[in-house]
Amino acid sequence: MKTILFRFLALTLLFTAFVACSDDDDNPPPIVINDIMVVYNTDTGEFSAVDLTDGSLLLLGTATYNGSDLLGLRDVVFNSADNMMYASSRATDQYHEGALFRIDPMNMQATMINDNANDDWYAVANLEMDEGRLLGTVYWDEYDYDYWSSLVRLNLDGSIDEVIYLTYEDDDYGFSGGMALEFGDNPDEFLVTDGNRIAILNINGTVSDEFILNSAGFPNDDVGRGGGSSVGYVRSLERDANGNLYGLDADGHLGSINLNNETFTYITQFDAGGDIVALIKLPENIFQ
């Protein structure tokens, strides 16, 4: 299945509006669009639903760009305001050299919104929606030699809106390994990974704490793609519909994360068939 047709989402939203305006029932039942957890394989371009109890996958489909499968993405986020997905790509000549994309879930066709022609960055590693704009972790290239990494706000056309440099205990703070991004315990708190560490910071870039993730539940015979039987550098963080936090590391380990005891608990390892780099929460109906 090369392309997913997402007509069901539009029909669902239309039906929701119709029910809300109906005079036949003063208290109509709500229409619920459930969120599911999805992973993206950067080598094959495939999106798959993931079962967070055992890590099993269900293939959903593949986005396209200029008539070809869209390979080489690094992260994807859904914007409920315009019902579009936004994606960043990896910094490799083989793919799109850090470009940004908008993907229409109605037909899974992608449009490039920033081609990174000036080599502003190596890549925008992770994306979140925040106050109607894209918030990302970025590893800079030509843009600013004094700081190699930061948070960046991007407009929905892919242009840079604001650069947010990080500090910790009155010193500059940078990250280079993993660079996963997710909201913390409240909308004003963010989590950023550097290797197997997690930093907790606010939107002004002030880091309040950082800690190393402890490994739990890893099988003794698990050698991983990168070796070892413990959590590697975490490159994707995502909360499920219930607010539970999960992570995906560079060795293909999927695990649940407990911030209170600073633990990454093993669920499974994706060890074959390409490199799964992104863990994404998406409305399930867009895959109908």
C-alpha cells in the first residue's frame, strides 16, 4: 500500500459538525477521535501502528513526495488546527538534507516547506506543536557557530520564527545525541534528551534539572543494534492518549518512561527491516 486515503477523517469531522447543529437531540453523543501510537521507518518510509504492550506493528501505509515514497524523515507531528502532518528530515545526502515537509493526510502527499538550501541546520530532530507553531530541537550548521544546538520555533510555512538557546545553572546548555522533545508535566515544561539523559526545561530555555535514565527489564541476551542490553541515546519521546510517556532509542529499543524513578522500561526491540526513528501520536481515523 503506497498511499493512504484519509477520506474518513473529513467525513468524521463533517458528521461531528452536523450532529452539533442538529435540533433533533439537545444532548447528542460526542464523536471521539481516538489517538493511536505510530512509528515511522526512515529506510522504508512506512508508518505502522504499534502495540505498546508488546511492540507488535500493523502496517498503515507510506507518504509520498514527487511520486516516490517519502524516505528519510526524522520526526512527524500532527496539527489538529489544520489537520496536517508536519515532518522533519534527516541530514543525509541520500534523502533531503534537513528539509521540512507538510503532509496532507487526505492523500498522504507531501509538500516541501523548507528545503534548507542555506544549510541553516543539519536537521530539526524532533517536532511538537506549541501555540500554533512548530517547536523543534535543532542542530545548527551555518546559522550560528556560537551555539550548536537549541530549540527553534518555526512558522507553518517552514520559516524560522524564534531561536531559544538553553542554559543550565547559569551556563550554556547544548544537546547532540537523540534530541527527542516532548511536553513535561504541564504545558510550560518540556523534556529534551541528550544521549540517555533527559533535561527538564521551560519555554525560555532554562533547564531546571537533568538526569540519566536507568534501564529496566532488558533481556540479558539483547545485544541491540548498537551493542549492550540497556537504553541507548533516546531519539524520540511521545505521550499516549492517557499521558503515559514512551521512548525510542537509537538501538531500536521501545520502552515506557517513568520520570519519578528516572527509568526506561523495555517493551521490545525493533531489530530488522530498516531503522525506526520516530514515535508519533496520531488520530486513528486518518488511517481509515
